[in-house]
Amino acid sequence: MAKQKKQPLRKCVITQEMFPKKELIRVVRNKEGDVFIDKTGKQNGRGAYLSRDVSTIEKAKQTKALNRHLNADVDETLYDELLQHVSESS
């Protein structure tokens, strides 16, 4: 029998629930201060995870939670990209 690999768990910064890493969206701030969606999950920089849920992204936009977690000014267009990313993956 082959051993199963452990799935890494990450916490959504809005709902505070633990999910497998592949079920979440990672947003990254790199050393230059750029904030973007990490589609590979392996980019260098400070990361924050969000659930793939429209209401979660809307709440993050309202509360500016990504600004706090990433210690950066997150542009409004990033939230639009997140919403588009969620609708594409559904």
C-alpha cells in the first residue's frame, strides 16, 4: 500500500476556518510591495488565504482585511480579479 501524503491546511483570513491549501486562493505581497493573486501557490512573499466564496471576498473588501494581513495597500481591482477568479473556477 502506498502512503498518502498529508494535505497542508491553511486558514482563511476572513472565516478563520481551516481548509486544504488547494481549496483556497492565495494573495501575495512580494518584496517590492506588489500585491497579486498567486495561482501557483508557490510565489515568494507574504501570503494570505481566502475561501473561494463570493461573500468571503466581498467581506474582505468591506473590512480591508487583506490590507492588515499583508501590511500593504490593496488596490480595489484586486478584489475584482478575485471575484472573476472565483466565478471562473465554479
